[in-house]
Amino acid sequence: MISLKDRTTLITGGSRGIGRATAILFAQAGSDVAFNYACREKAALEVKAEIEKRGRECLIYKADISKEAEVKSMVEDVARKWGHIDILVNNAGIWTALEMGAMNTQVLKETIEVNLDSVFYFCNAVVPLMKKDKRGWIINVSSTAGIRGEAGHSHYAATKGAIQALTKSLAAELGPWNIRVNCVAPGWVDTDMCTEVFSDAAFKESVRQSIPLKRIPLPEDIAGPILFLASDLARHITGAIINVNGGSVLCG
């Protein structure tokens, strides 16, 4: 029922985790996919192969999304090769620790640049293309941390809360151009980002038990709602924050 045929998608952080699952699922739905990666070229090439195996085109870029010039260059190249960018998925992010009162300013700066500044850069570069086509889909990936806060990660939570406010603001601003802007806010997800903390089996089990559905989702469980928001099934949804956390946070 969901078809992205004849659409192109740009995903940030597509070589692993939620970005990887989203890239492959979008290709399966019929979209050509472009994505960036930070350093894992082998993983990026593997995703590219999976996309092409499904009969879709794929463009990959090694790009530092915290740098506006690299974002602009990437977007311009995709637009030059494909003529348009229909869907933007702002997925890339980092999860770092920060204790207030002993703050590492460099960690703070890097987290804001990667998690938040990059979203502004990509939206700023892609929106003119979408306005020209009088249609577009932007899906931002936030976190439950942006809803309830997260001790020891206040800077991370702040960036995710800001993404949710940005989503609502852009939904109102871009609606007249038929550009829908929504957000998916995952809770815990079994990705590389959580490998270190989940290496403690007891902690991982405590996380599982804290989730009403009693399971820690795979990246594919987050990619599905992202695909829904990019589809015509969600044509009257904009400015929404879709919580995908198994019931662990019941607010939005």
C-alpha cells in the first residue's frame, strides 16, 4: 500500500542503525536514496548494495554534517544528479555524557553541532528545492530524552527538545507549500549507539523490563513510522511528534 515510487530521499547518517534501516526500507518502497556517512565507508557501501539490490539508485557521501559547507555541497550534488529531493530524513546524531557542574565545553559544542545545527543546515538547503516543487516531506528523528529529559545527558536532551520545537515551527511555516514536517521520537533502540551500555546484560534487561511492551526495538521498528510519515497515508499529518518507545513515555 505504501509506495514512494518516483520519489528521492536524502537521509543523514545512513550507514548504520536507524538510518540504515530507513534507507533500505525506503528503497523497498520504491524511492531512490542518498545518504551521508561519517567514517564507516565499508558499512555505507554495504547499505548502497542493499538499496541497489532492490532496484533503486543510491548516492553516498562522506560528509561532516556539522559543517554547513559540506551539507550544502552534498545537497547541491544530489539535486544536480536527480533534479529534485522529495524527502529529507534528519536522522544522524550522537549521544554523549555531560555532568552539569563539570561540563566539557567541547562535548557540548560537538553535540549541538551534530544533533541540532545539522538539521538547520539540511532544512535550509533542501527547503528551496521543495518549495519549487510545491511539495516535500521532512522527518526529523528526535528522542524521548527531548520529552522527559535525561540525567547526565542534559545537552543531548536539549538538542532533541529543540528538534521537536523546530518540527512544529517548520510545519506551520512550510504548510502553505505542501511541505509536511514531522518528528519520530524513539526511546531505547538496539543500535551501535547503545552497544557500550547494553554490554552490561543486567542493565539491558532492566531497560527491557522498564518498557511496557517488554522488548527493546530494532532499528526497523523506528524506520516503519518514518516511512509512514513520508507516505500518502499520512497526508494530513504535520507538526506531529510520534513517540516510538513501547509505551515507556506516554506524552508528546
